[in-house]
Amino acid sequence: MSHQESFINYLKYEKRYSQLTAIAYKKDLDQFEEFFVKAIGDFNVEGINDKIAREWVIELMDSGLSARTVNKKISALKSFYKYLLRLEVVSENRLVHVIVPKIRKKLPQFVEEKNLDHLLDDGFFGDDFEALRDKLIVSLFYGTGIRLAELMHLKDADVYQSEFLIKVLGKRNKERLVPYPRSLNFLMEQHKAERTRLFGTPVECLFLTQSGEPIYEKLIYRVVNKYLALVTTISQKSPHVLRHTFATHLLNRGADLNAVKEMLGHSDLSATQIYTHTSMDKIQKVYRQAHPRS
């Protein structure tokens, strides 16, 4: 059995990687071996070093692959090399100086303010149970920036209507309080009244399906996608886009970055800073329009 075959078995049976992931690793390593043979000659693991790896990076980039794809292939090679070190097939890490191309972060998509105002204010929703529930779902995503899982598990007891706050259970079971727009209290009362009329009380979950069961992930996604499609042509129309929209609109209007971080439930400020790039586009636009020498 070759070292590569042994490594793939290690991924499948010890690391418990999926079949698809193991196949992807094998494909990347086969591609590297093919490059090695073309560049040097017969393949041997002792000949793997940072020089040949850097040459492979250059060829991959020249072939038009994205930085993300190249990084994935180099990561597969480095994992294989660490496995060889573990088996003491090689004695030192010769890939430590391989520099991979930087992955350019995608700026988050968001919905324009006027489009969401149009959706929430201009009669797109009805007044039956399903329509009130769906409008509250969209309004809470946009009004609080919470995650899909956080909204899905909301209970009546998590809504503090007199303080205009909701309590959410975020990642790593970390609780936080997030403010919501005061105008939502009227919609919440309408939704609860219609829910009570249909299903009675007490009800633990804030959101139910039409059959009275707790709401589920795919239904929430479908609701958001359906209504965003009415007012925007952006490619992504998901709950997470409303989270991006919440953060972007707050920062566009001068909100403190640390406050937005706390509301989003980010553990690190760097996760929130991606929204400053989007906000900077707005600032630059205002500057170009307003400054006499711009």
C-alpha cells in the first residue's frame, strides 16, 4: 500500500472524514503527484519540499484557479506531509515556508433600506395567521440581526415587550439581550392573538407552523426567500442576508462597531469589521457627492 493510500484510509477510518472529502483529498494529491513527475521525475515523498510546492502554487494560479481552490489543494498536501511526519517517513517539515495566495473576502450582500421599507410598509403581507407570522419573522431578522437558529428557538418568555428586548441563545450556548424596534410590539400582539385563536394557550414557541407544530429551518428560509424576492434582485435571499442588512444599515447610520458586535453575538471584533467595508462604500459615495474637491 502506498503512503497516499494509507493517508486516505487514515482520513476515512481514523479521522472519520466523509467519503466525498476523502475523494477530494485523493484528487488533489494525485494532481500534485502528476505535477511532481512532470517537474522532477519519479515521485517520491522525500522529494517533497517548499520549492516544488511553491512551483505547484504558481502553476495552479496560472491555470486560472481561484485563490480559495489553490489554498484547499495546498492544505491537502500539507495534511499529507504532516501524516508522513507522524509516521516518521520524513524527518522534518519542509513545507513550512510555502506561501499560499490570499483569499479575498466576499463582501456581504444586503438589501437596500428603501426596499425593506417597501416590503414591510406597503401591503405585501395579509392579516391571517401565516401572513402575520411571516411578517414578524422578516421584521425580527431585520430588526435584530439574529441568526436563523436563534429565531427558530425563540419562546414567548424570551420576548420582553415592555423593555423592547429579546433574549437569544447564541453559539456556544451564550445568552444575549438584543433590542428590537418598538413598532414591532403591535405586530407581536396581532400575531399572538391569531396564534391563540387557532391553537389556544399556553404555547411555548413563539413561531408555529400552520398545523401548530414548532417552526423549522426550511420553512423559515422559504418565508424569507419568498418575500425578499418581491423587492430585491440580489442573488442571496436568506435569513443571513437580513443579518448582514441589519449590521450594514446600523453602521451606515453611525452605530458604534462594538455595540453592533454585541448585538450580533460575535466573539471577536474582526468578524464584525467586514461590515465596515460595505459601510465605507456609502461613506465614499457621500464624500464624492458632497466635498467640493472630491
